[in-house]
Amino acid sequence: MVASSFDSSDRSHSRILLVDDNRNGLVARKTVLEELGYHIVAVDQASEAWERFQREAFDLVITDYKMPRMSGLELIRRIREHSPGIPILLISGFADTLGLTEASTGADLVLQKSANEVQQMVRAVARLLKKKVAPKKPPTSARGASKTQASPKSKSKGV
């Protein structure tokens, strides 16, 4: 078990949306975070995560990068357009290989899946929930990914 300096009373009030199409990874991360006192909503599809995000309040989103039908990047883009201030942690086995960064993904933090992933995730979750995250816009490359969404200019006009 990994200890954290994050006050346990704060953890029990923190709702985290956890998204990964790999069932084993999803269950493992959920178990660790619940043992630390966080309230976890775990889903195995980004599209379901997006539906839940629109209906429910979350303090943090943790998402995988590569998933069928909707990628983690598309989920991040939608979340940023809807709620720019929510902290997002992207965890991927491709982070290093593809050069995924905070700037290129729109996430507040990008972690490579590894043997140290659980410890890094626990520290990252505590850090992201503690600090007030400045609202972020989706990365330029992700904004153009979906032509069905309103452009940033039209969004500001309420379209």
C-alpha cells in the first residue's frame, strides 16, 4: 500500500471517474484508490464515461489513452470543452513511445504504464486533487479531431 499526505477526510469526498478498457487494469486501479478512501466510478468505455461525466459530478478523471470506439484523447477533448477546470490524469502504455505530453493531450498529467505506475498514480491523484487546476483548453490537434463539435469561436458565442 502506498501512503499519501492527502488528508483521508478529503479522500472520502473526492469522486474519481476511472476509465480503461482493460478490465484487469481497471479493477486494480479502482481497488487501490478505494482502499485509500476515494469514491471511484469505474467504466470500461470512454463513451460511457462521457455520458456519466455529463450527468454526475467528479473531482478528477483518470483515463487510458487507447480504447475502442472513443479514445482517451477524444474523451479529454470533450471534458475540456464541458468543464475546463477538472483535473485529468492520462495513463498509457504508449505515453513514451508516442511522445504523449500534457501539452499534446490536454491532460494535466501523463503517466507511462510501468512497474511504478500505482505509486505514481497515487501521488498524482493526491497532488491533482490538492491543487486548484487552472482551466485548460483541449490541445489544438484534438480540437480539430471532431468536425461535429462547435469550434472554439462559436462555443464562446453560445452555439
